[in-house]
Amino acid sequence: MRRALSIFVTSLALLACSPAEQGSAGADLGQAALLEQLRSPNPPLVLDVRTPAEFASGHVPGAQNVPIDELSSHLDALAPARDREVVVYCERGPRARRAQAVLGEAGFADVRHLEGDMSAWRDGRLPCDGC
């Protein structure tokens, strides 16, 4: 009986520490999931880390433009979102992955990368501001 209880308690501890329960820093977020969240009463902060010219050519509705080369200098302004879900994207992925790392190191708890980035968003003909 004690052994069974010990196994049960150990199993619960492992489940509590599983990656799904540790937050989602570094996780990808699908486009359909983001679109649904954007329509919710409490949408995530969406950061477009492309250049201002790229942003002006079209972006995810409600996204804020903070170019990757300026992200570190904007961390104080973004600090109120530290405990919110933040979704980052660029054109194809590399800059967004860098942004995830910068935000994670700065203490942002839930930073996700938009799967397929802006190129896939555009290809999917999803709602687009400035397109």
C-alpha cells in the first residue's frame, strides 16, 4: 500500500512538472489559434519584429511593431506584458526566434512564435492590416 501511494505521489509530481504545465515559452502558436485569440476579450500582445517598412506593407491586426534590432531598448515599455501571453513573428522565422530568446531572458513568461510567420499568414489570406 505504501509503495502504491509513493508511486502515485511521484506520478503526480512528474505531471505537475511536465512541459505542458511549465508555461509555453518557446512554443509555437498556430495561425488559426491566434486568429481565435485575437477575437477574444483578452487577446495576447502580438509583436511584429520586422522593419517598419515590412510592417507597413501588411501585418497581423493589432500587432505592435518593434524591430528586432530595437527590441532590447523597448523592454521597459513592454514590461507590463511580462505576465501576459506574447506572440512574436517576422517574415519567415529567424528574427522571431531571436525575439523569443530576448523576451525570455528578460523575464517574459509566455512567449510564443507564430507558426509560419507573416508569409504564411498572408498566404492563408487571413485578416491583414495594411495589406
